[in-house]
Amino acid sequence: MSQQCRRKFLTGLGIAIVVLGCGKSDTITTYEAPREEYLTYTPRPDPPLVDRMLAAYFVHGNAAWFFKVAGDSSLVEGIEPAFREFLGTVRFPDDSPTWTLPDKWQQRSEAQSTMRYATIDVPAGDAALELTVVTLPYDSSPDYAVNNVNRWRGQLQLRPVAPRVLDDYVERLRFGDKEVVYVNYVGKLSESGPMAGRQIAERQPSASRLQFEVPAGWQPSEGSSMSAYAFEVAGDDASRVSVTVTRLGGAAGGLASNVNRWRQQVGATPLGEAELEDAVKEIPLVNAIGDYVAIESPEGASKAQAILGVIVNRDGATWFFKLQGDLELARREREKFEAFVQSVEFPE
């Protein structure tokens, strides 16, 4: 750094002084530094405390199971004892959980989205709250817990916390042989949070935005709360397919576990290592290479479905590009999906 342009940082007593010098003029800016346990050093006001979130996750095998309810603070606070009791009934007799619902709680019978395993309607006075159960690949990295806690905090517009102080912001409960990370936060649900008007198609911050070409006939849709981008395609015969783009931190469970999870979703059997190598093909993006699989329901399945999936590891994160829906329409949209993926450009 030259003598003409220099930067000095002075900190003390919670005050940061930044002296910037370039040429003949110097500018002095002062601001109050946030408390050091937060990851961000950009101060911002706390949101109004009008909404509450109760959330927890279980780890079972290569999957994490997330249970969450959010909404008006007083309503959610009223069901908190029942929510804890409900979590205590969760068991894993096999790969999927079972539970016992409290009185008057109702689990919806309609099919859920790819990641949403179940939706439960919870009575709260004269209103009703929505409890969601979502499954995602489990990543054993040391930041898995704090990344998910900060995702929840972001949905309430709360500042993220650093890994070293995580235990100050969560409870660790034990139900049977499972340790559960549990939170009870109050803030203001963001536009992309649950029970709020979700943004359509694009929900990523500018630093994570992709550039791509959307095929003709693809319409923006809500997708799930985890989707960065979402589209829907409707066939002439009431058939439908959905297309989602999702970003998860780290390895997100790895290639084999995600491909076999997709196979399970359409009723196909899991693949071994040698079979997986034959099934996965490479597909080029503008500035990356993805692993591509095409999966169809086995013959005789009660519902003929297909998944076209691409997994890309990029800058410490995993991106999932996925088309799922009725088999014949998925086959017709395959060429468009491949062109869509090949048009994707990651920010440099």
C-alpha cells in the first residue's frame, strides 16, 4: 500500500475509527462496532419483535430432519409446550421418522414437495399455524449447526452468530438416543420466510445470483422456502413438472447420498458405487462442470415420475438443479432442462 493511500484501523471501547487517506484529502468515519460474537461487522437495527419461530433438527444417518413453526409471536408462544412434547415423540424406526400428534393437530394428506416431508396444521386460538417437516442431506462439517441456525435467524432478520458462541443461542435437547438442536427466536419474518409472501423465482442475495436463460414455457413459481429459483411447466393433459435451483453449504451429503435420495423419491432402488459411476454423466455449464443423472420410476409404479438432476460443487457450496414431475412431460422437457443448465453462469 502506498504512502498516498493508507488505511488504519483503530479499535477500542466498542468504537472503530477508520482513517482513509488518498491524495490531499483525508476522511474520518466513526461508527459503533457491533458486539464481537456476531459474524457481521455492519451494524443494523434489530427488527420489530412481532414474529416467533420454534425450530429443531434431528440427525439420522445421512439426513437431517427439520421441524419448524413460525408466525405471530403470541400465537407461536402459546403452542411452544405442545411443540416440545411433539418433538419428544419423534422416532426413527427406519430411514423416515414417525411421531404422535397432540390433540387437534392435523397432518395434511396431500403429497408434499421434494424436500418437504410433511405439513401439519396446528390450532392456535382462533387461528392455525403451519408446522413443516423438511429433510435435507446431513453434512458432518463443524459449521453445519451454525449455518442452519443462522439460516433460521436470517428468516427473522436477526444477525448471525459465530460458531464459538452458538451454544449461547440454542438449546441442545435429548430425545431417546438423539440430540436435538432447538431454537426459540423472536424477530420479524422476512419476505422469503414462512407465512410471508415469498418472492417468486429468485431469492438469493446478489453475491450468489446466477445468470441463465429460461426456456420458453417455464413459468416462475414459489417452489419451496429452500429454493433459490423455481419454475413450473404445465402440460396439455394436466401433467406438471417443477424445476428448482437450490444452494446448500459444504458437500451437502455428497453425490451418492443425493442421487440415491432422488431415486427413492421416484420409487427406484439405490445404486452401488459401480452402478453410480455408470449412471452419472458430466454436463458443462458456462464456467463449471456438473454431475448429471436422469431417473425414472420403475415399470409398474403407481405413479410414473422422473427426476433430472444436476449437482455442482462451487466455492464451498453445493448447487442442485432439479426437474421433477410426470414422466412423459419430464421426457419432453429434458432437452430444455439440459439447455437451461448449460446456460448457467456462476458469479466470479
